[in-house]
Amino acid sequence: MTESKRCARMSRAERESLKAVLKRRYVAGESIRQLSVATGRSYGFVHRLLVEAGALLRLRGGNQRPARAAD
């Protein structure tokens, strides 16, 4: 039985490289969920790597209020 990519172990170098890529993409505006789907990794794994990379995580739910019109 072979491991799927989702469960495959990563080397330290691969993990560090993925951390940098995920942080760059997250800071550019992609969500953790989008990164999870794009990489085939779980939400929790992506979240953990972003925390390890020192990314400043955004609040949940995005912008809930519509922009106010200028007076």
C-alpha cells in the first residue's frame, strides 16, 4: 500500500521550502483553505506551517461589513 501525497512525509528541506511558499502566498492574500486545497495538505497542517513561519494570521471570516460610503 502506497502513501498518498496528502500523508507523505516531508524532508526538513521540503518542509522549510513549503513554509516559505505558503507564507508568501498567504501574505499576498490567499486563505488557509485555498492553500490547503492547492497543496493537497490539511487545513491544520497549513495553519501549523504558517505559525511556524511567523506569518501574522488574519482574523477569521474576512471582511463582514460593507465599505462605508464617503460623506
